[in-house]
Amino acid sequence: MRDILPSYDVERWTPRRKALVVGAVASGDLTADAACARYKISRDEFLMWERLENRYGVSGLQTTRAENYRKRKRD
């Protein structure tokens, strides 16, 4: 699985790339802490990706959709 993970220097996170990282953690190929360190993302951001993918699938990882989901949760 590690050979299909995004490179360390990702500048633009697509839903597919986020899903690859979440999938690697779910399968045990990578720990959440290692993923956060490797990609320089916060633990909260990773947990949000994980939650959105589990709830809405890969399409839930689109930035605009994530913002909409967060907004709905606050209302």
C-alpha cells in the first residue's frame, strides 16, 4: 500500500489522495501519527478526513463538501 501513497510533498489534496491516506491507516499500513507527520497535517485534520470518508465516502472529502458538512453540524 505504501507504494501507492501520495508523495511527501503534496501541495494539492484531492479527495482520492485523502482517501488513500485514510485507507492506509485503516488497513494498518501506516499509523495515524505517521500519516500526520509524513504529510504535515494536524491530527484533527486527519480525523476529519476519516470521519467524512466513513460518513459520506470519497466524495465527502471534497473541500467544499467538507465545509458544507461542518457548517450543517454547527447549525
